[in-house]
Amino acid sequence: MNISWVAIERMVEQHADLAAKTGLGLEGRAYRVVARAHSDDELLVRLRSLDLEVDRPSLEPLCRRALSAQELTQTLGAGKPPLGDREEDWLWVCLAVLWERWFPDEPCFEILDDRIQAGYRLHAAKDPLGTSLVWLDAWADVLTLMEKGGIRSMDEFDERFAGSQSLFNWSQDLEDHLWNAGLDERHFLWARVEVCREGLRRFSTGDPRLTENRRRALAESLFELGQTEQADALYKEWLEADPGWGWGWMGWSDLYRWARDHRKDHSRGEEILNQALSNENLRDRTHVVERLAHLDGKATRPLVVGPGTIKRVVDLPASPISRVREARVGRNEPCPCGSGQKYKRCCGR
């Protein structure tokens, strides 16, 4: 398993009281939190002790080309006598700290990792505005690093990033957070639209569920912003290309089920789900059937389950499901639709 040095450092930080270590100075273990307590000149002296002569002008073009201070460390160490683990750690730490001081606008994997983790801390502290701003900066870093490194897929990005949090997971947390923030400040919904569009345009992944979820997030955001025709057009396009996409039909129906204005229309939602059930190759048919039963809210209801087939769902009570406003349901929590499955395996897909 590939793990970056910054991720390893973060794991160590979680199990050590680094505040007590800061008094050890440059003779202590190699942590960025220690190096940050020292001046630029002191860090350059340390680098010279490791047989590396650099200054700001010579380091800048190297940082423009590299994706991380770790990569830079390995490049500068090539062709030289190998350093011990402790010396190599110090080489990386000094370069990483000088990079963040001198070139904060030049993204690198270490700065990206720091921003992602800073966002999680702000989220835990109930600071949605701070989280949104920090994470949107992090997303901009992701796009810049992709161009810089010629990265063309999410799998490739995660392989090279190897950070404390994978882009695969964090990008979904970003979309979820922007939704919740956007319910109060609409410009975050527009930001979510752009994040989804860029994600769909730039990333291919071996897991089609991520693409499907991102499509639903895009249409959901546009609908919430009043762009009804755009949202409908997207679902029509996607479902014409893949009419068996059950969660797509459910997502489209949910737009009208959960609309918070005059567009709330259970009949329209029901029409969409019945259209889905007319497709003999529909995936996740059981979930569509359950969704239709909950949408109707009746105890007994005839449902079209397949072409020419009528089944009756009985004793399905109405389920008063409400959207979570401040924070969405946890991925491993029971789904609020009452299916008995975990949220990530049901409505959270």
C-alpha cells in the first residue's frame, strides 16, 4: 500500500504529543511542526548540513515542476550518497516548510493534504463557511495538480497523492458539504454544480457508482437552484443512454418528491418511477418498487414491476422521511427510508 510521507507524519501526530517535542529544536525528530518554529535561514543551514545547497531563486523552478516536497526530496537526493532515514526525513521537512512559506500559491500534495484535513477540523467545529472556503481552495489545488502532473484519472491521482484521505472519498464529502452549506448560502450550490461538472469531465473511475452519484448531485443542485429544465434534460439524456439505471430514475423522482417550493409534485415523481418499472432491464428494481410505495404513502397499492407483470405491495406504511439539513445521514447508519440497509447501500448510493 502506497502511503505518502505527509500521511505517515499525520498518523504519528495523532499518537504523539508534538507540543512537547517542539522544544527539542532541530536535534529532535523530523516533524514539520518542529521545523515551522525555525527561521528560513536555520532551515537552509540544516539543508546545507545534508549536502544540499538551495535558496529561494533556485528552489522556485523546482517547485513549479514537482507535485510534492516528497518528490522534490527524492529528485534532489538522486545520484548522491544515500541518507539515513532521519536525515532524509529532515530533508523533506525543511523543503516542505520552505515550500509552504515561499510558494503558498503553488499547490503540492502536502499543502493539499493540510487543506483537506483543516476542512475536516472546521467541519467538526461546526464552521460550515470555513469548511466550504478551505475545501474549495483544496479542490482548486486538485485541478491544478492534475494539469501539472498530466493526471487523467482519479485512480492515478490517488496513487500519486497517497494522502491522509483519498480523493475518491473526500470529493464525495465535498459534494455533500456544499449541498448542506448551499441550502443557506446559494452560491455554494453553484460551486457544487461546478465541482460536479469538473469531476464528471476530468475523472474516470473503475467504480461507476461514483459517476452515477455525481450525476445525481449535479442534477439535484441545478433543480434546487431553480434550473428545472436543465435538471430534467440531464436525467433524460442519462437515462436514454442507460435506461436500466434504477438509482437515476429514483434520483429524478426525488427532485419532485423533496422540492421545497411549488414544484413539489408527487404525481410527477410517481410517473417517473412507473416509467422506470416498465423497463425489463431495470437495475435495483426492488428499491424502485419500495420508493414508489413510500412516495404514494398508501398501505396497499398495485405496482407495475415489469412489462406485463402486476404485483401488489401490502402493509407498507407511509414513511415520513425528511432531508437532513445540517448534516447528512452517515454512510454506515441505517437508511432513513426504512429499508433496513445501511445508507451507503440504499438512498446514499
